[in-house]
Amino acid sequence: MDQPLSEAAASARNELILRLKRVEGQLRGVQRMIETGEDCEPIAQQLAASRKALDKAFFELLACAIEHPEFSPNRREAKDRRIQRMARALARLA
């Protein structure tokens, strides 16, 4: 990105990065559980929790893209058009 992010956009980006790092830690924990031969049920529970956390990160990313034009490939794109584009992405990817 050429221009610096607004304070709100930078904060949203940092929160998303922290969320993804937590998911990464959860998945490493799942890998360790599998490597150490733990029972399948607690592994499945941790996988489900990781999946939910990743889904939440996905939705927060889309919300951030709608709220902050800095994340748009075309920063001058009209807000209504950006919202429509993000809604289509949500429908396509969710």
C-alpha cells in the first residue's frame, strides 16, 4: 500500500494479525496432540475451535475491508460499490 493506514485501519490490521497468530498456536497444539497420540475427541474439539477462530478472522477481515477504504485495491472506489463488492465476496467465499 502506498499511503499510510489510518489509526483505526492499522489497529484493525494488528488485531487481525494477533488473531491469526492465536489460530496458528492452536493448530500447532493440535499437531502436538496428534504427534503424541492423544484421543481423537479432544483433537476434534480443538480443530473445531481453530476453525471457528479462523472463520471469525475471515469475517473480521471482510468487515475491515468494508469499513476502511485503505484496504481496497482502489482507494477512490465509492463506499457503496466497495460494500457491494465485499458482499459478493462474502457470498462467494463463505
